[in-house]
Amino acid sequence: MTLIYKIVPRQLWQQAKHIGLFTGATVDLVDGFIHLSAAGQVEETAAKHFAGQHELLLVAVEAEDLGDDLRWEASRGGASFPHLYAPLRVDSARSVEPLPVGADGRHDFAGLLPVGKSA
């Protein structure tokens, strides 16, 4: 089992729950796929793309559940990132947790990632 993650504004996830599908945030719609991160990548993703943002959720899904619509492609610095070329079924989420902002202004992933996977 390989958990991968999507950082989602709470309001977008609430909307997705009504239709059962998360079709993506603006950047996902523009790029034509849903940006996801592996456990070892998600903290950097938060710092780079979501700095200072509140009301975020960390959605975990099993990579194996996404089938052929999931592709690992070179992205930031040549690292392979998971990209989903289909809507994400809300019921495929293994967990959906609030992503708090710590006193230092960075998102606090304590207890949200598998042991040994956080940066």
C-alpha cells in the first residue's frame, strides 16, 4: 500500500462531497491533472504552494486504488510526482484530516504522515 496525498481547501472538498468527485483545484484544472504528492514530498508541496493558507485538508488515498489514471511524472527538480488524470472519487479517500498551521507559520504534519516519511 502506497499512500499519496492531496492538499485541498476545505471548501473545495465540501463541494466535492456533494457530487462524490473532486475534479481539482484551479491549478489542477489548468494543468489537466490532479497534483498529488508522496509522503516524502507533501510537506515541501505545502510550503511551496500553500504557505500561510488556513482551512486546508490533507486527503490520503492509496495509489493502487487509482489504477491507470495515476502516472508518476517528472516535476519539481526532476523528482517523480503522482498525477491523477481523472477526477478523484471522494469515497476513495483513506483519510481526510485538517492541516493546521503551526506557530512558525508552516503547516503542521505531526501525526498525519507515516512514521519516517516527513521531512
